[in-house]
Amino acid sequence: YCRSTYFPALTRQELEANIADNIKAVTDAATLGAACFVLVVGSLPEGSRDLTAARAQVDDGVLRLLEHAKKVGIRLALEPLHPMYAGDRSCLNTLQQALDLAEKIEPDSPSLPSLGVAVDVYHVWWDPDLAREIARAGKANRLFGYHVCDWLVPTRDLLTDRGMMGDGVIDIPKIGAG
């Protein structure tokens, strides 16, 4: 089930509303029997330049959402997005950041943790640490999703200009072979 409401907000009241909206969506995902709920966490609220505050709100929101997710029996998957989205869609931009957050929030996870990651090769293919971080996620049983599409050159629209596998520049077989 994809995807969450963005967490960061300018006011505490807006942040609480965003968390409440995500709690409702997690409940819906559980009702539907989804394997996990994918979190695209958001970033700078309109008018803000405080990326540190946005990340702190994400940390708080994910922690609170995880408590509810465990109650309804659904896993949460943090999906890092390409750095081109750092200003609006996601302040989680590398797989390492997402795994670090998962381990910080759920450090003593059971053999099947409730907080993991979704790897979308479109967003992370460029990362020089990708193979290491995918292995890290696999070893910790935190790899909950894998999305595949290709990066076209030139890319004309950063959101919708994705290619079919093999039509772009990503070495998808190499990433998948891990």
C-alpha cells in the first residue's frame, strides 16, 4: 500500500493532522491485507528552509506511526527518494539514511522487524553505496519492497519521465543481483 501523507509541517497542529492521516492510512492498509505501508515522508513544508527540523518531524512521525502499525499488524517501509526531491517530497534521500532511521527507531528488532525499506531503483541507482546498503537491508530482514523502472536520458519530467526496464541508463540486472 503506497503511500503516506508527508509528515513535516509548519505548525504542531498540522504535524498532528499529518500523523493522524497516516494512522488512518495504515489502518486501511491493514484492512486490505497489504504486505506493508510505504512511507514517502515529505520534506520542507512550504515557506520553510529548515531541513533539520523536517527530518526531526519525520523521525517523530515514523516512531508514532510504527506504534500503531504494530498494533494493527502492518510493516512500514521507508522509501528514500532521489536528492532532486529533497526540497519537497522527501528528506530521506539515500538507502543508508532510511536504514539508519529504521535502526534508530527499532534498534532491537525481532528477526522480522516492523520497520524497513522499499528500494526504488529509479531513486537510488546513482548511490555509490547502494550495493552495500541493499546487502545491509537484506541481512537485517528490512528489505520490504523493490520497485523497478529505468532512468531516461535526457529526463524531461523528474516525476513522470521513467523508462521501462532496459530503456535507460540504470544497470538493473547488476542492482538486482546485489
